[in-house]
Amino acid sequence: MREIVHLQAGQGGNQIRAKFWEVISDEHGINSTGTYYGDSDLQLERINVYYNKARGGNYVPRAVLVDLEPSTMDSVLSSPFGQIFQPDNFMFGQSGSPPACASQAS
């Protein structure tokens, strides 16, 4: 079986991936706390590709979230599925930098 580790970097990467985890969690029958609520064996068949099963039976995304700006991590944590991530998987600095995808005005 293959396992995937998601590396989410920067504000844009973390925002896009936060939405990804909402969608993939719904497809696998995982709620916002990591509890399986589904009713199909197919949902559990390849769940270990994206998730680790934590103590207590909850599923946790296999992801590392990185940003220089702590407020991005706050935004992810306050998103609908923010509580599904392990706090140890967040890495952030003390101050940010301008977004790399932002265009500069002349």
C-alpha cells in the first residue's frame, strides 16, 4: 500500500489543502474530529493512504503544514476541519513575508 505525506507550504498552499482535506474527509466518511461515520467498506479500503489512525481510533491527516506567518496556521485551525490536524504537524515562524504569488504594483 502506498502512503502519501502532504507538505502544505505558505498561505495559499495551506488554504487550498485545508479545502482538500474537507473534500477527501467527506469522501472517506471522516468528520471534522477525525471520527469515521461512513457506512461503506470502500471508504476504509485505502484510508491509510491519506490518514494515520491515532490513539482513540480517530483518523489524522498525514500532513505537514508550514508557513512563516502564525496567522495562517490560526486560519487553518479555525477552518471547518482544522481540528483534524495534529498540533505537532504545524511549523511556523514568528513573522511573515509578502505572498510569492502577489503581483507588485509599478
